[in-house]
Amino acid sequence: MKTQYFTATSLDGFIATEDDSLDWLFPLGDINDTSYPDFISEVGALAMGSTTYEWMLRNAQAVAAETGSAWPYSQPTWVFSTRALPAVPGANLSFVQGDVRPVHSEMCEAAAGKHIWIVGGGDLAGQFYDAGLLNEIIVQVGSVTLGKGKPLFPRRLSSASLALASVRQVGTGFAELRYQVNT
């Protein structure tokens, strides 16, 4: 069982634009050509920040058109937020705040031996890293630059913190990098 941060980023290190748009991402390739289908089949629980969750809410129609459902996850999901947010009907959601450690324990139990996916954002993944709970970072680097936006991982890491485990080309739009986190 691993706790993994799997995300896409621009070449200059941003996961979204300043206004939380992911429009830059979708023209780069088909998600089914990436490792995502195999990855999600091994996920037993998800964590996401409120900005990611609100993006899902705002883009429910596009998500439904792409996946067949406004909420594409069958796994239990913990949404970290200090604000009250509306629930997606039929989704297995828990709204939480504060320290990630006790929530991670709940997630491990719910995942039943499968992996935990830190969906986003970068600061939430950083909180799991800070607590010594992040095992792997999987980054699909897109062939675009944004200039500014939401950072991939707003933490300073030394070279000893990460070990490059694999590199894979995905079409002409992405390079997928897998890093093991040394805690």
C-alpha cells in the first residue's frame, strides 16, 4: 500500500492556471493512453483539497461527458476544506480539516490494502509529505508552459528526498516521471 500524489503539470511546474483552469491539459492527449487506467484500478481511497473538489463541481457536466458520471470515483474520498461545501449526490465523501495524519489512518483502513491517491492540490500533497506519509510522486509533465499558476509541489525538497524510479513517454504531449519519496 502506497500513498501517491499522481498529477499532471506544465513544463514550468504548474498544475492549474491562476484561476484554477485545467483547459491547458486536455488537448495534450487521451487519458486512456497514459498509466491512469491502471493507476486508478489500484486506488482504494482518495484525498483532495477544496480547490480540486470545487473544480469537479464546476466541471460536472464535462466530467460526466468524459467518464459517464459527474463523480467518476467509486472509492471513498476525503475532501480537506475549512469551508462548508455541497456534497455530490451518491459520492462516498467525507469533509475534513486539520492534520492529515489521523485522516490518513482512516483512509488506510478504507483502502483495504489498495493505494491512497492524493488527487490535488500541491499543498495538500505537501502536507502528506511533511507528515512523512507520502511514498510516491507520479507526475505527467505536459508540453506547455503557463508562466504562473498553482504550483505542482510548493515545498523545497533536497535531492536526497526523491529517487527517480521511471520515465515514460506518453505520445508527444507528456513525459511521465515516477519518484519514490525517501522519508
